[in-house]
Amino acid sequence: MTKNMILIISVLGILMINFASADVPPENSHPLNRCVKFVNLNNFSDVVLIGYYTGPMVKYEAYQIENDKCLDKGYKLNSLYIYWTTKEKFHSINLENLKLDSKKVAWSGGDDGNGNTVYYDVYSPANLTLLLENIEPYGGYVNENNPLINETIEYSVAGYSDGKLVVYISKKTSEYNNGQSAKVETFEKPDINNKESISTPTPEPTQNPEPQPVKTGFWNSISCFFKKLFGGSC
């Protein structure tokens, strides 16, 4: 068995152990349901938001984000990013076959057991603009002493600033299992004046003006005549 094969088997074994342990609920805990969503996309018809998640066991998955629908990141250990583009550009994009950039990232789970650092490839879309990173739509588990059972986090689009799309958390609702009333928090919109993106018009090329003849007086004309007569110039 080659060294590379042993390394691959070791890495897979470590990943399987960590994934299996991650599925075991902690003691004295209860699940927390969480929904993260965008709620005013219908007001920005020229914008398309794209959910993009990746992880050690998946190259990538991408989907168009729908208004008022909970975000998804696949397996709970994946990382979710939000990208955006214009509707016009979106029509030329295939989410199942994106143009990707990649980089090597050291795995935080440790080495392969023989002291070798384990790396995996992280891919990111080359033709999309990053809006938010490490969004966590998975609630997981909370301690039994914490009565929180449901959490809804709402994002809204504020507009554009310097040509960049701006979003913010506009509302957060928390529900509890101890009879406590739901807690509703609302947040102010950032001070964004531009609802539409600003495009600077391309300036027209500057044309050099055609030279205009210089008007001369009567005596200047007579002087010029005699200068030319004796080999001079005007």
C-alpha cells in the first residue's frame, strides 16, 4: 500500500470519527431550531442572492436564495457563504458548473496520526461577489438551562453604497419552552441613500478642436506682406 493511500485512508478515518461524534447530542441539552432568511428580496428585482456552501466532504453546492425561505447549508459541519450578482449576469451562470478559484486549507481536526498536516481544497466562485461569510443556519443544541428552542434571524437588503450591495439583520425572534413570551428584536436600517446601483457613464473621447484661422487687421496684413517679400514669415 502506497504512502498516499495510507494518508487518504487515515484522513477518511479521522473525518468519519469526527462526523460521527458530531451527530451525538451533548448531555443535558435540547435542540435549537434556527431559521436564517432574507425578507425583502422582492423589493430588489435586479439582485440575485446565491447560497454557496462547502466543506471537507463536499466540493460545493450552490442555489438561488428565495425570499422569506430558510437558508440551507447541507451537512451541519459545512460552511455557508452568501454571494450576489445582477439578474442580467445571473442568466449566464450555471450554478452546477461554476468557474471556481481554489486554495489549500489546513484541516482543524489535527494531523493524520503520523504528524502530517492534513489539507483540503476550499473552492470559491470566481464570477460572483461575496456578500456574507460563515452564516450559521444550523441551531444545534443548547444547554437544558437555556429555555431557547426557536430562533428566526431575518436579513434585509438596505441598498447600495459605493456600488456594493449592503444587507443587515433587520429582525430577530426568539421563542422559549418555559412559558416566557417570545422576544422580538428589530434593528435599524443602515443609512443607505441609493436603492439602485450607481453606474458611472463612460466619458466620450475628447476631440482636439480643429485649428481656426486667426483674424488679422489691415496693417498686420501689410506688415506680413512685406515680411514674406523679403524672405520672412508671419
